[in-house]
Amino acid sequence: MAQSVKLADEIMSLVRREADLHSRSVAGQITHWLKIGRAIEHSGSFDYARITAALEGRLDTTQLGAEEEVAWLDAFTEKMSYPSEAEEAFFAKRQELGRGVGLDAGGNLVYAKDGTAA
């Protein structure tokens, strides 16, 4: 049974480009990458449980092998690209209170109510 999945625009751009390059459909390219990713996770070259432990802070990243470190960095970069629900709630509360909610391009604190730097 086919199912719909929402993917970010930048991911879909990558998928389309690679699909065209390799003469695959978009679904075929996604399936291909999923199979590769699953094979890597289950391969003997690294332990995905160790990568998960490093992402959760239970394992120091210096203990990862080279292949594990690459996979960890990719996952970490993706995870840090989007705020968590707790972070969104934290900054929403700061905005309600009129406190600083971020930094401008110059590194100055920006307040929610007036949008000016302190």
C-alpha cells in the first residue's frame, strides 16, 4: 500500500537531482537510499546503537570510529537544524514576557515585543 510522506524541499531537490542522474523515478531514488541506509546501519563497519548513544549524550564522540563519526555528524547536523518542541516553548514564553528571543546578525540580543536589539 502506497503512503505519502512529507519531506523538506531541500531533500526533495537532492532526490530529484540524483533520480535524474541515475535514471530513476523519485520513488525509486528514495527506495534506493533507504536500502543503502538500512544496509549501512546493519553492517559490521559501525554500530548504529553507538551512534544513537552519542546523539543522546551517553557516549563520548571521541569513542566513535571514523565511519561512525561521519554518520553521527550527519545525524547531529540534521537534529540541530530544527528546534525541539521544548525549545519552541521556551522561546515562545520568553516572547510573551518581552525578553530576548535571539541574536541579530551583529550578535546583539533581540527582544520580541519591539524587535530591537539591546
